[in-house]
Amino acid sequence: MKDIRQRKNEGFHRISKSSRGLYNCVLLTSDGMRTLGSITGGMGPVMTEGPGGQNEKTKPAKGKHGKPKFKLPHVFKRGVKCPKEKITTETDTLDSSLQIECAVITFEENLKLRRLSQAGQQLIQMEENLFGRDPENKEKGGKKEEVEKLKTDYEALLDQMRLAVEASLRAGPEDLEALRAAVSCMQQEERQDERWREKPAAEAPVWRPRRCRQSHDTLLQTMVEGRMNNTEEVNGGDNLSSSLKRDLCKMGLRVKEDLLKVARDVKRCYPKEIDICNIYATLYHQAFSARLKEITDFGLDVEDCTYLLSWVNDYYPNDILKHKELAEEINYESLKALLPEEVARPLEEQYLSHKEVKVKTWVSAALKKEEASWLSGAMPELGDKHYISSIAIDVIQLIDGAVREASTILGELSKARSIMCQLKSFLMSYKRSLGEFMKGKRGNTKAVIKANLASIEQFRDYIVRKADLFTEEMKSHCLSVVKDMEDSCYLYLSKFIHEDLKPRYRKLGTQAWLTGNSLVLMEVLEGVKSHTEACKDLKTSCFEELLGRLHTEVMVEYVKRLLKRKLRLKDRVQQETAARLLYEDNTRLHTFFTEEGSKQEWLGAIIPKIAEVLKVQDPGFIQLEVVTLARDYPDLSECHVSALLYLKYHLYASDIKRIKESLRENRQPVGLHSSRTFFSRVTVKSKIM
């Protein structure tokens, strides 16, 4: 027992002599509590690690002379763990079951084990002892050699912190633990800086403030720039056609791989408030942007320009910043454009100019191929029992693909709209070529027109459906050109029908028609039927459009013949007979065309309204019917009214005058009415009465 006391005293004596050195002492008691004692020769607080693993400050026990009281079971040397030893004496007041384990770890050993947080705590404690703000804890500025030693130890600690941070992007599990310790140490140093700032009058060490966070962020920037400048070892992009493309690809992959490493591993070593993912994202964004600016200074060919813009506006924002693992970690909306406007604009113009030339070449070649097919006399291809042409499909795919690609590469649809000018130019050339072809007399003309009507419809549908690809002015112009082509093609087909029906039209609105010869209209409809049967090789929607136009044109011809002044209804009987014939003819007309496929239901109401004007006899009721007719069809002119009233022989000039005055008073503007126009297509003589 005497030997044990002697060894304890010798151990305490050695500790007292090295009071400037800092140790960690771990005491294991029987209840499992671990006490980390910072043994500093009796100066400074003791760090206690509670059950939650948090360090707590406790004061060391003191003897009757106020000096620290230690109970050490074994002689231990600096840096050497003491073996377990149970101490029992007859004078001990401790429970005989108490077990004490003591381990002393020096700063150097903590550093070697990369326990940077504990090493940092030791240095902060020594700093407090040497430069403490509390006069009782201050040793007159400390000895010079001890201050120098502390300064050297701090530098060693900072070196280890730097190494841990530098290894973070290629870190394994052990490296990540060291990084976590380095981050904890950095926060300790920041708090120590703040404590010194709170006591401006205190004599702070020359190394305060340490500004570890600032140094950390600067180091990250240096690391990122270095990794972006050295991408040779990155896997990928080796098969690309140019060195610039390969470099760009490797830089982009570097950004992606490193940010994923940060999101998956590194962020777990930092507290949430540091927001390390966004710090790294900003640094990589800035470094990538700087490298891209350097590349653009030397001028790029079209392929390299296109590839660079693809990275700027597509791969980088969509494949990296919006990656499923990064989108929730990175606030990509706060990042500036990867290339500033003054750098990006010339590249975009270079790309667009090249793309527009290519599109123009493609569509011109497609039109020339189509024209050659027309002029060869070959019949168009039949598909699903109707004539078809590939011109619309080819051109739409070319232009739509170019616009979609450009909007992706340029990052905005609005920037790609200029390519649509090529569609506008193409449609004008297409219209001109088709018009010239229709002037010729070739055996395949009708078939070619039928095939192209289907293509024209496809162009119209595309323009309407993809309105977002056009400016309003361009869309309006393109639709106007398409409508002109449609009108000319349908007119070409219907022209032959009306020329054949012209002799049959002559009997309409004549005395022969009034005598009840119902065959007059039937002859007209039979002629229409024979021609529509020959148009069944039109695309279904085009056939319905042709029938609708024929329906309208036959109705216009019918009303025009009625208002030609070839008939006057002298009495009530003739007027009622004419009204009955109008009702019957309207039923035949409407039934025939709707059964054939016409969708122009609205035309069925026109002739009955005219019949009502003929049927009523009282001038007041006639006036009411005329005003109603004008309300429903605002394009009804006074000339039309005069021609209609000419049929009613019994009306006086004063009656006609009052009716016209009432018409002027109650007329609605054509543009404000929802009904379709009809009477504007019916030509009549300007002076009837």
C-alpha cells in the first residue's frame, strides 16, 4: 500500500511540473459515468461528458488549501493509458466496488487520431489559461515559450482541419469522420472569436480573430476551382468529336459528381445552418461560368457553339441542378445565368442563323420534290381510300423538330420562334407553286389538288394547335396563306360542278318554278350528287368541307335566282304558293346536303325567313319580318330588301319606304352580330325599284 501511495504522489508531482500541458482524463465509475477531466495543473474548468455525449463544464474538487484534489489510482506517464487497477485501503471512504479507469491523451495524440474537436478544445483551454479574460485565470500573458508552443499547436491543428476539408470530396467513412470533427472544431473557433470580440478591452492573442469560417469558405473555393481546372481523370466524353466538347463534358460531369457527393455524404458532416449544399452549388456554378467565358473568348465553330449552348441551357439546369437528389438541396433559382447576356447573345445568333439556313434548305428540297411529282403526271398515293401527300408531314416534322431543338438549346421557346419564319416563306412558295400547277391542264390535276387539300388542312391544324410557337402576327399571316390555298383548291373543284349545273340553275325563281314544277330543284340536286360521288377520294374532313361549301354556294345561287326580278307575285295566292315552294325546296336542299355530310346546319333557316316575308300581306307584318331577317343576317342590304319586296306586286312605294326606314333604324352592325354572313355573297342589281 505504501508503494501505491508513493507512485500516486510521484505521478501527481510530474503532472504539477507540466502544468502547461493539457490532458484528457477519462474516469469510469461503477455506475457507468465517464468524466473527461482537463488536467491543467489546477487551472481551468473540467470537461464532463454526460450520458448524452455532450461536454459539460465542472469544477475540479479542491482540498483544504484550495488546490485541486486528484485521486489517481496509478502512476501514468504522458500519453500512456493506465491499466485498470482496483484500489482498496482501510482508510478509503469509497465503496469497495468503485472502479476507476484513467486515460490521459495529449494534444499531439488527439491530432494524430484526428480527434480535431477535442484537440481544439485543449488549445482553447490553454489559450484561456495564458490569455484569459478573467484576471484570476490569467497568468500574466503566459511565458513566451508557452505562447509560441500554443501558436505552433494551433497551426498544426489548422493544417489538419485543412487536410480534412480538402479530402471531403473524395472522402471515405474515416475521412468523413475527420471532416465532421474539423467542422465542429471550426465552430468552436468561431465561438472563441466571438468571445474575444465581446471583450474588446481584453488582451487577445495575435491570432485572434482566427476567422476559421472565412478560411474554410476560401479553401472550398480554391478546391472547386482546382477540380474544375483538372478534369482529366473524369470518366466520360472521351468519344466526342472535338477537344472542346470533351472538356465541356468532363467539366459538367465533374460538377454533377461532386455535387452528388456533397448531397449524399458531405452535408451530413455540417450543421444545417451552414447550408453546405448551396455553398458548393454556388462555387461550382461560378467556376463553371468562368471556364465557359474563357472558352467563348477564342471563337467557336457551329458544332462547338451548339454543344456549349446545350450545356448552358439544357444539360446543366435539367440534368444537374434539377437532378432528383439535388433539386431539394439546391436553390437553383437563386443562381445567376451561367453565361451573361452579352456573352450568350452572339452564340445564340450564330446558332439560330445556322439552323434557319438548314431548315430553309430542307423545306425547299421537300417542295421541289413535290413539284417534280406533280409535273411528272404521276397520280398521288392513295391512303385509306383518299389521296394523300407527304409534303405537310415532311415540312412540319422538319420545322417543328428544329424549333423544339432550338428552344431546348437556347433555353426559351421565344428565342426559337424566328425559325417559324421559314414556315411562312415555305407556305408562300407552296401557294405560288400550287397556283401555277392549277393553271395547267393535266390529267392528274384534280387528284393532286385533292391530295394537297389534305396537306393544307394539316398545315392549318398545326398552326392553330402550336400557336405558342408563333408570334401573333406570324400566325395570322400563315393562316391567311393557308386559307387562300384552301379557297383556291375548293374553288377549282367546285367550279366544274357549278359550270355543269348552270343550265339547271336558270329555271330557279322563274314562272316555271312557280307553277309547281318540283323537278327544277331535283335536277340541280342530281347534278350535285353526280359530282360529289366523284369526290369521295377526298380525305373525309376535306369532303365534308367541300360539301359545306357546295351547300352554301347552291343556297346562294338559289336566293340570287329568286331575287333576279324574273318573277312577280301579283296576288296573295301566288305569294302563298311561292312561300310554300320555298319551304319545300328548303327541306329538300337541307336534307340532301346534311345526309351527304354537310355540317352547315345554319343554312336551313334562311329560305324559311324569306318565305315568311312573301307569305304575310299586311305592310306592318312585312316590315316586322324584314327587320327580323336583318337582325339574324346583318349583311342583308337595302338592295336585297328592294329585290325581295319587288316580288310582292301589291306593295305601294310608301310601304316600301317605311319598311326601309324601319330597317335602317333597327339594323345592327355586322361586326357585333354572331350569325354567319350570307347575303353579302348574293349579288343583286343596285336599283330594283
